[in-house]
Amino acid sequence: MSLFLSKLLSLFIHPLSLGLLLVMGGGIAAWWWRRLGLLVVGLGVLVVWVPSTAVFSDWIRGTLESRCPPDSVEAAPAADAIVVLGGAVGAPKPPRVYPDLNDSSDRVWHAARLYRADKAPLIIASGGTVPWNDQRFREAPVMQRLLVSWGVPADSVLLESSSANTYGNARFTAELADERGLDRVLLVTSAFHMRRALATFRRAGLNVVPAATDYQVAERSMTLLDLLPDAGALAGSTTAIREYVGYWVYDWRGWIARTRAGRA
């Protein structure tokens, strides 16, 4: 299955896309089978409403993040390199002058934090771009630019700019680590993504220690308002659902090692 096709098909498991399809299909069906059509419309509304609530969004993201509890930089073991995965920054495409930080940019900052704590002498910035985007803009050099601005020497940052997904991150980083004779690496990615990333890197033959960051679910008191739809909650639920489906697809394709997130 091509990367483009897999990205396209993944849209149909997103709550918003699936819910809208059910509402449209139910509306059409109601012309001939009223009760069945209205039932499908109601199902479509629920498919969008439930993931749009903060209660559901926090719960489903928490099921992923709890697999790799947060830890301090001081508690991280020493390693040969720190691998930071892409998906964190946008290239400085016009009219931007500087890199654009997105919700996962904690990944890059955490890699810098580990480096400055002398946990490893090198950082591998792993991130290219998908084939249908402008190939002149790849994420690894952008991450290097940020790392340098945060005090990491440019010659301490190795670039892996060929990958377009987590499988590519693991495959090309493993090749780079083999060339450099690197053994143990600290893997930096968002907590919700660590389960799949860790299993994929271990399947590629790397000795990996998780160093998760970007925890999105924080302790707070719930109110009745958390049962109402919210765009941010829907986005969070969609991310978690996509991550679960991604793990299942990687497992089906034989790209992951069956292991639990935790210290190596």
C-alpha cells in the first residue's frame, strides 16, 4: 500500500470524516427507509459528538501516554545518541522567516535538554517529508536549526532527512547508527506516539531507551462542560485514534517488535 493511499484511507477512520459520511448516508437512506436512515444519522452525530468531549479525549489519549510515564532528565541513562523524531516543526516556507513550532515541538526542546544534561554526545534529527510535499523543505535541517539556537553545536547534530513516517525514521536511523557504530540511543517523541515508535525502532534492531515528552493530558477537575463538543478535544481524540490504527497497521505489516514501553 502506497504512503499516499494509506494517508487517504486513514481519513475514513477519523471521527469527523466518518461521522459526516454516516450523517450524509443516513440522510439519503431516509428517503426510502426512514427509521433506518434516522438511526444512521443519529449514529453519525454520536461518532462526532463523543470524541469531541474532553472526557473522552483525555481518556483515550491517557491510555497511550500512561504506557510511558514521564521521567526527569536526570533519571535518563547515558547513551551514544539522542534520536528526536519529526512531526514537530514546520519549515520556514514563505512568508515565514523562522521555523514554525507546532504542538509537538516539545520533542526538539527535550532533545536539547537531554544533550545539555550530557546524556549523549550526538543528536540524530530524524524527519524528511511526504512525497507529495515540496522536497526542498525537509524537517531534519529545520530541527537542527532550532537545536543550534538552543545551544547545541551544529556538528553534534546528525541529519536523517529521508524518512516520511515512523517506519522510515526507524529504518534510516538504524542505518545511520550502524555506520557510526552507535549502540544505545535515547528515543525522543511525544508520549502518545512512543508505543509505536519504540516498537518500530526495536524491530529495526536498535537498542532504544524511551525518553517521552509532550504529555498532553494533565490532571484537572472535570465539569459538565466537558461533556459538550469542543474542537480541541476532537483533534486530540483523532490523534489518539489515528495512533491506535497506526500501531495495528504496523503490526499487520510486521514493522514492530512486540514489547511494552519502558526502560530498556
